[in-house]
Amino acid sequence: MATKSLSPGRWGSSSGMNGRDREERRLAFRMTAPSLVLMALVAAVPIGYALWLSLNQYSVRTAGLSRFVGLDNYVAALSGPHWWAAFGQTFLFAGLSVSLELVLGTAMALLLNLAFKGRALLRTVVLLPYAVVTVVSAITWETMFQPNLGLVTNVLSTLGLPGGDVIWLGEHGYAMAVIVLADVWKTTPFAALIILAGLQVIPAETYEAAELDGASKWQAFVHVTLPLLRPAIVLAAIFRTMDALRVFDLPFVLTRGANGTESMSMLAYTQLRENRLVGEGSALSILTFLTVMVVSVVYIRFAGGNIREVAKEEQ
Amino acid sequence: MSTLTAQRTAAGTATPGARTPKRRPRGRAELHPMVWVFVIAVMGFSLIPFYWLVNTSLKKGVSLSQGELFPSQPTFENYVAVFQNAEFLLALRNSVIIAVVTTTVALVFASFAAYALARLKMRRKALILTLILSVTTFPAIAIAAPLFSIWREIGLYDTLLGLIIPKLTFALPLAIYTLTSFFREIPRELEESAYMDGATPFTAFRKVILPLAVPGLATTAILVFISVWNEFLLAVTLTTSPEARPVPVAIAFFSGTSEFDQPLGTISAASVIITVPLVVLVLLCQKRIVSGMTAGAVKG
């Protein structure tokens, strides 16, 4: 990373600026190249290779034996029931967990923005689940809902409420509820902190003005706070949605994809690793990739005006 | 500092140069009782699952299967079993190696890239930032699937190196975005005076920016470490033996000490063991983590 020295007074005179500019651009190129090359090699190249794999069929018996089948793997995936089931479940999971995280995250952010004794303690406590490995979050909620030994199942059956004698991970709706809870528990802190950051820059005068106009607290929240918070909430929504659509760990640990909780990533993994169907698995992983990319583009186009503004500022 | 910038940008009110003063939170001493109900509910939601995980890890046999609210005969047998489990210890070693190596390499590469992106004149900067950003949204399965085939061809399948390389790919964008926002916080005047003294941009980076960015580097290291430690899909796809498996995979495949035991006790103990260091980390570095999460998030 050696560089030729630049002459002093670089910011002072305008003469020779082009040479220095070129020098600076060259340095910038050299400093970013290692990261870009690595990301290209380990992200772009494999995805290209996956495209190729997905156009072939591989023998499960003879290693190395394959034949070109064109788009057959895609046709099979898109016309069969498994892909669409996984697609639907993934979006159901993402919709449920992200909306809960945004509502709960906004509420937590509002709390953390109030002045009260114990605010620092609350912030620490709220942040703790963020430190938990996703697999552990899954196990934690498994212990909560396990028949007989779970806290929730025990409390429900003691109170005589429904759900106490249900095998939660054994039925579709209940299993999905546990998966969503495990996700909400671990990732709401993230949403809350992003929204809190947005909340802390709303000037106090805005509220004073609303109060003078006779707005109630609720009216002030709906008509003043929420619109000003929109960019922060949209941002949290984008990050959480992109993450939720890739969900894998939670259903893997909690149900192994049983009872209709298989996600897109899990389906691709199962075909590839467990069923040794390299072509089909690759086609499914490309479909997952395309789905996530389409959603992110749609998000940034329709909801992410502020993202583009930030991007412009960066230039 | 970086939280403030993040906040300003998040609210779309960024005015370069003008720092928003830290306001005292409003509304002291006029809290509605409902607020306290809500505070307690939020704390309960955050803490009760932790309590139940620890509770489960301290029980065995009947007291486990009856779901006692307080373990009547707390026992550390599950913990002893976990520490006697050679596969778990191997997994711990693997996780530490993978996380430390990936974090270190990512920080070195990313600090170069972030400096160029934060400070230097560069062609197509916006495009490069967008490309780096897009990698963070890649579903890991799209990379894990082909790597599964490639790694088996070239002998990287089921090795630590075979995990470190793809994890680095996902760690880099996170590190670059967080660091870029930290580097931007450092006042330009400091570099300019270094230039006046005849320093090159690279010397300015090494002698001025890097030392000042130590807090930012530490924050980035924590965030990258947590995310690498947490990663599961690549780890489960690209390994098959205990020699290469990191902790999350080992726990996911954990079975009880004996066939007749409810394995959840031991699994809970293993979960507690790997959660404690991270909880301590969060308690110690809370401010850093919060500023890094919001700064990196707003920019990335």
C-alpha cells in the first residue's frame, strides 16, 4: 500500500490539482479493491455458478455425472406445490414478525424517550435479547412452549386457558406463532433503537406548537410524531423485512420445517443437503435470491425515498 | 457522536456542520400510571425467557418434566455434561477461531475501503456503495448452495477456512458501512494539518485517522463479532463434522446425555454457556453497540 508522496499545501493552491486528483483516485481504488475483489469472488462468482448448476441435473448415484436440462428445474419448482408453500410461509412469517417488531419497537422507543427513573436500566434490559444467538433464541422459546415443561404451557393449563394442552411446535398455526415470537424477541431491540434515533431528533418545539393548538397527546402522536418518524420506521422495516425473508435458523431448530413452516431458504437447503439434489436445490436458491432482490427493489422504490436522499448526500 | 449523525440523517434533517445538541428527554414527573404498566410488560417480555432458559438448564428428571416455576432441586449436572461433551468444546474452539479471524481480517480490509469511501475522491463512489450495500441483502443460501459444490471440489468443504471465507463476505459490508460513518465523524481539519506538514493521504490515514477511529474500530469489531458468531446457514451447509462445526450448529444438533433423558436440559445449559459472554459484552459495551447499530444501519 505504498504511495508516492503528495506535495504539501494540497488544499491551498489549484495548480496541479489534476495530478493530485489522479493520485488520490488511484489510492482510493487500491484501498477498496481488496474488499471488492473478495466480495466479487465469494458472492458474485458463486451466484453465477449456482445459475449454471440450476440448469443441470446431477446424478444422485454417480458423482460427477450430470446433464443439461435448461429451465426444467425452474419449471418443476414453479409448477410443484413445495416452492409456493415455502414462498407463502416465508411471507406470512415476514409480514407477522416485521409488523409486530415495528409496533413494539415504536412503543419501546417512545418509552425510552421518556424521562423516568430506571430509563437506563430499561434500555439495557431491552437490548439484552439482541446478544442472543438466533439458534439460542429458538431454543429459549422452545423451552417456553414445550408441553409439560414449558412456562407458557404450564401457566395456560393452570389458568385453564386454551393452549395449555397443545403441542405448539406440532401444529401449523401454533408453530408459526412460536417462530414469530422467537424472532420478535430477538430483533425488536434493533427496530426500537433505529426508531429511537429518529425520535430523538424531533425538536421539542414541534410538540409545544401542537400543544398550543390544543392537540391531545394522542393527536400529537398521530399527526406530529408518526409522520416525522416515518423515515426511521421505513428504514427499520426494510432491514427487518430483508432479514425475515431469509429466515432459516428459527424453523430449522424449532420444527425442521415440519408442519408447513418450511421457509424458502430451508426448502433449498433440504433439497441440496438432505436430498442431494444439486440442480433443484440451486434453482430454489436462485429463486430465493430473486425474490429477496425484487422485494428490496420494490421497497426502495416505493417506500425508501429517504434512502435515496441519504445516498445522494453520500456523493 | 456517531449516534447524533445517525439521528440527524434518520430524521432527514441533516444540516452539515450543525450538531443537534443533546436534549433532555421531555416530560419528567408527569408519567401516566399506564406507562409503568408498559415498562414492566416490556421488561417481562425481555427477561422472562432468559429466566426460563436458566431455570430449565438447572433441572433434571421429574422437576424438569413438571415445569417447576422454581427448581426444587437445582442441579449443575447439565452444565457438567456440556463441559464433558468433547464435540461442544471443539465447537467452542471453532467458533472462537472463526469469529476472531473473520473479525480481524474484515476490520483490516474494511478500514482501507471505508477510508477511501469516506474521504478520498473516487469515481463511481455511489455505485460502489450501492454494490456493497446490496451484498448485505443477499440470502446466504444463494451463496451457500454453490459453495457447497465448489468447496467439495477444491477441498475446503468442512474446514474452518471454508467457513471463514464466505463469512468474511458478509462481514465486510457491515464493517465497511459502520466504519465509513465513523470516519466521516472525524474533523477534516486534522487531516488538513497533516497535509500541510507534507503527509500523503495514506500517511494521514495511518497516523491521523486510524488512531482517532479506535472507538469506531472497537464498535465495528463488536458488531462484526456478534454477527459472525450468530451466523448459522453457511455454517450448517458447509460443515459436516465436529472438527469444523461452530457452536450454533453444534447446539442445533445437540442430543441429550442419554437416550432416556429429556435433552432440553442439556441443550439449555449449552445455550446459557454461550449466551453469558455475549450478554456481558452487551452490558459492558452498551453505548458502543447502540451507536454502531444506528450509525451503520442508517448508512447501510
